[in-house]
Amino acid sequence: MSPDSTSPRKTRVLAVSNQKGGVGKTTTAINLGTALAAIGEKVLIVDMDPQGNASTGLGVPRETRRITIYDVIVDGRAIDEAAVETKVPGLHIIPGDSDMSGVEIELSQADRRSYRLRDALQGQGSGGHTRYDYVLIDCPPSLNLLTLNAMSAADAVLVPLQCEFFALEGLTQLMKTVEMVRQSLNPTLEIQGLVLTMYDRRSTLSGQVAADVRAHFGDKVYDAVIPRNVRVAEAPSFGKPALIYDLKCAGSQAYLKLAREVVTRERRRRLQAA
């Protein structure tokens, strides 16, 4: 029996982040979370974006969001209390809403203001609740207190990267942010991996960006590439992940491949650490 199978598994917390908007962060959080749940992992998505799109995309209407991540970060509500079941077995979400926009001001004088999410996550799994295998934090597209809370709480950052001209410019910004967080808040934070999104096989530019990113970051870039896909784009308007909306479409299959890669990397990392 391997060391991986005998040692207790620790929840792996991944911040899905890129300071550039429109790169597929929320789509990746929703569909990677669904794919991980589909292969047997217990997953929690934390919707840290004030727009609350991850919650909508998983079929949690605004009027039903009784306890949100705002209540966890500002008022100290428990993770287990805030997490709600989705229609995907094994997948929970802590909803987000527009109240999150005021967190920066409300916590301006608070103790451990950058560690509120980390402290809350460390308390999850008590009271008979099952501890999650993965927590995916859907970050807002900016460097603010919400993003700092996410990165302070995370073991690693998973970076969705759109295959377009300014992709590498945005990535440079993100790398500076990760280094800043590492120096001041979370010294063990690492880059889990980069996932290429919105890839258009007919576009020379998409191919060139993908090649440049792989040349620069090597095996940090996942083999799975998420294509531009109408079915993936349609799914949120029905309150469903793409894998539930259309399992056989190219986008859903790409996210399943990504989930298997994430799990394989995690197993390898744990074996190396054992």
C-alpha cells in the first residue's frame, strides 16, 4: 500500500485567479469543480466574486442565498453553515453576492483582515460534516482584499489563461501578485498550473499564444486545453455546469481531462512529500 493511501488527505485549496477579466475563471471553477466531483472527489466552490456568477451558474438563485461568503468573512459564520448543496453530487458552493463589494471598507480596521477566509476554512469539516478534498476559490478579476483573502487561504493558484494577444501581459501581473502574497502573507503559495482557455483551433494566434506559454512555463501548463465552445457558453444561462448541460461536447470533455490531470498532479505531489 502506497504512502498516499495510508496518510490522511488534507483539503487542497486552489485559488482560480487571473487579474485579467474574461479569461474563463468562473467557467473553469464551475466545470472543474463539477468534473472533480464526477470522478469521486468532494468539492467546495467559494464564490468570492461580488457578481456571484459561479453561484448563478450552479443554479443557486440570488433570492435563495441565505448565507453567503460575505457572512463568513465579515461576520464569522462557519463554512459548514454557509455551504449549500448543488445539483451535482459531491459539489457544494458558498454563494457570493454584491454585498462583497463593501468588504474592503468594512474590514479596514479588522484583525487578520487578509486571513478571514483561511481561518474559516481551517474550521471546516467539524460537526460531522465531511471534509472536502478540494476547495476552489473563484476570485474577482482585480487585486483587492477578496483576492488577498483567497491567496492567503490557498495552497496554490490555478490560472486560466485565454489564448489571445494580451494573455502573457496579464500573466506577468499575476505572477507579481503571487510573489507579493508569498513574501507578505502566505510563504508556501505556489502556482498549481496554467490552463489554456477559449482556444480556437482555426486561429493562428491561439496556436502561437499556446506555444509561447508552454515554452515559457513548461510542465506548469496543463495538457488539457479548453476550446471555445458554444455549449459551455450556453450552460450558465440554464443554471447548469457544461458537464450537466451537455456532457459530450468538446468543452465538457476538456474539463474532465483537466480534472484527471489535477488529481494526477496532486497524487504525485503527495507521494513526493511523503
